[in-house]
Amino acid sequence: MLRWLSQITTLTAFNLKTVPQRLGSVTASLVGMAGVVGVLIGVLSIDQGFRRTLATTGAPDVAFVLRGGSDGEMTSILARDDVQLIADAPGIARGAAGALVSPELFVVISLPKRTTGTDANVPMRGVTPPALGVNDKVKMVAGRMFAWGRNEVIVGRAAQGQFRGLDVGSTLQVGQNVWQVVGVFTAEGTLPESEIWADAAVLQPAYRRGTTYQSVKVKLASAGSFAAFKDALTSNPQLDVKVQRETEFFAGQSEALTGLVTSLGWILGGLMGLGAILGALNTMYTAVAARTREIGTLRALGFSGSPVVVSVILESLVVAAVGGTVGALLARLAFDGYQTATMNWKSFSQVAFAFRVTPPLLVLGIVYALILGAIGGLLPAIRAARLPVANALRE
């Protein structure tokens, strides 16, 4: 066993010392591997960023109430009487102004993107005074809060960064009304930062919604109060509602896009991975061809075939590891924190978020490179081990 390991160590060291003699093919393989890993991590970082934005939006002590059978706010309608019945349920937290129950109206408006000028759907939310108690992550960072009863709006910082016409002092034509932007807010990077907020009582007539809402957010007395709150609503014959924790609701909102992005990332990674395998095959076949006489000499001196196979695969793994690491680092520099917006297919509106290159994603990219390197080095390694000693010595 020690002799076998010694042979592997000797052969691998010898192989790596000859890399400068094959710098062209090795560099091509490194660049190809780095490109594969960079693209894979870049695409999957979209999934991580979007998922994080929605996942951190929810809170376990906030309940989200929709009309029964609805899968999102766009398909839900709740009357004012429904809101009152919801507010009477047990387990609700109370503030200075009463129960922390926030009936909300959700509409989609069209605004041009800052980068391209093309129109995109932007969510606009009508809220009531308890909204700030329920959404306690919201903080004003510029201007002021809108005045209740007036055609004024505040905008999320992410939305302001992605769309035109949202600077403080600007005006918007929304529905039948003209609205003035009076403030900018943050929400710790969560979904509300992609929205525009207005007084629901003013937004309702602008869209002819009467006294209806589309969702109700409820701050619970504690996370453990959810079961009692849900049971009270779902057992009430006067109500037909769907009750979820806010975390559960937003996790469901991310499924469509994250599934699409993950599939696309692995399809691209697989197609580019084929190219990387071909590059690794070319590199290692070149390496074996350049060292045919040396391999024959070593075999004649008593080196067995299996250490030759392992040493060639190890060389391929080293090249793949270096290329994968370079690609991972470049992906982190290029993509991590990059701000963009994409369509939330549940609400048909844009969600602003940042690409997120996480440590597990970097490890995944490097492991993928090692798998490709192992596959690319296997056939050349077998060829090297099967070289007839006499023919190799005549090369």
C-alpha cells in the first residue's frame, strides 16, 4: 500500500512539473472551467437573492389572510365586514391605537425602468394606519410619511433605484389621480422595498374598489397564537378565508421563479460542462501524448498501471480545482450584491432584489468543477495506463 501511494505521489509530482510545457492547453482548460463555474454560480445567485428577499420578508408572528381559494393578492377580495370579523379574532397584538390589523389594497402600475426605459409592472399598496405597526421593518430614510387622506405616496428604496419617476417631489399619474412622492423608506431589504405605498382610503376610489381590500396582515400576540387565530377564522361560517403565516405565504410566492432559475442554471451548467469536459479531455490527452516515453520508462522501472491512472486524474482535478476556484471568486466579485428586478409570477409585478453569492454556492461551483475534471481525466488516464511499454519506449 505504501509503495502504491509512493508511486502515485511521485507520478503526480512529475506530471505537475511538466505543466509549463503544456501551458496553452492547460490555460484553455482553466479558462473553460472558470467560465462554467462562473456562469453556474451567477445564475444560481439569482435564485438565492430572490429567495432571500421573500424569505426574510415574512415574520412568524404575522398572519396573512386572503379570500378562500386565492393563491395571491391579485385573486383575493375581502369586504370591509370581513376585515371587522378578522379583527375580532383572538390572539391579535394590540398597539396604542387598537388591534394591529392591516387591511391592504394591492394594485399594479406601469413605470419605466431606469436602465432600459422599458415599462414594467410595479406594485402599489394601499395601507391603513396599523400597517406601520404590523410591518415594523419599515423605516423612513428620506422625506416624510404620506399624509392620510391625501394623494401622496412613499416609495421603497429598491423600487426607487430600479424605476424612473420615484424621486422625492416627483408626481405619478396612477388611476384617475395624480400622486406626489413625499418620502422614501427601507424595510431591511425585504419585499416592501419594491413597493409604492399610499393611503388605502384614497387609492380605493381611484381604482373603483369601493370598500374592498385584497389582503389583511395581522400582528399576532406571539408566534404561538397563530393556531388559535387561524382556527377562529376558518371555523367562522361568516368567513371564507385562507390563513397562513407570513413566512409561509412568501415562501410560496418564490416557488415559480426559483424553480425556473434553478432549472435554467443547471441546464446552462450542464451544456457548458460538456465543453469543459472536452477541454479537460484535450488537455489530458495532450499531457499523456507528451509524456508517452516517460510513462513507458516508469512502467519498465516497475510502476504499475493504477498509479498512472490515479496520477493523471489527480492532475486533471488540480487543473479543475484551480479553474473552479478562479471562476467562483470572479462570480462573487461580479455578481454578489448586484441590484436588479424581476417578475414575481404570483403577483405579476416587479420585485427588486440583489444577487447573492453564498459560501455554499461557491463550494457547489468548485465541487462541480472537480466532477467535470474527474470525468475529463478518466479516459486519458486509462489510455496512459494501457500504453504498451515497448511501444511507449520507441516513441
